[in-house]
Amino acid sequence: MIFGNMGEIVKMAGQLKKIKDELSREVFEGSSGGVVAKVSGDMEIKEIKIDPQMVDPGNVNKLEKLVQEAAGKALKIAKDAAAKKMKGLTGGLGLPGMF
């Protein structure tokens, strides 16, 4: 059979939906300097907090870089958590595009 056991495929799809739902409720945090970024497990930015002392109108580039770094760290943590959860479902196959 080309598609394998349909029952297993349906079961895996249900487990995938459950994992995606769980991840969408989880929040992951990354920080850089006085900037904190929070993202959900479905890779949506939920919050950016900036320490007021970091706001220097004469050096906006530094603040922009800190925001980018904090968001990048939070997204990496979220992606790693998603990959860890997916590994149990896919048996470590590392299917691209799942998250």
C-alpha cells in the first residue's frame, strides 16, 4: 500500500494537532541587554519589553539590534521545544516544514 496504514496516519495527524495546540499555548522567552522578547510555540511574537534605560534616541541602532537578538533567541528556544516534541511523534525523522 502506497500510503501505509491509514489508521496510523490518522493517529499521527491527531497527535500532531495536539502538539501544535500545546505549543501555541506555551510562551518562550529570550533576552538581550535590557530587551525581553516572548514568543508562542507557534512562532508568534507575544510581547517585547524594553528597559527604559535602554532607550537612547541617539543610538536607535543598538536598541534595534537588541530587539532583534532577543526575538531571535526566543524563537530559537520555541523552535527547539517544537522539534523536541515532534521528535517523539516522528521518531526523529526531522520532517521539514512541520514548524
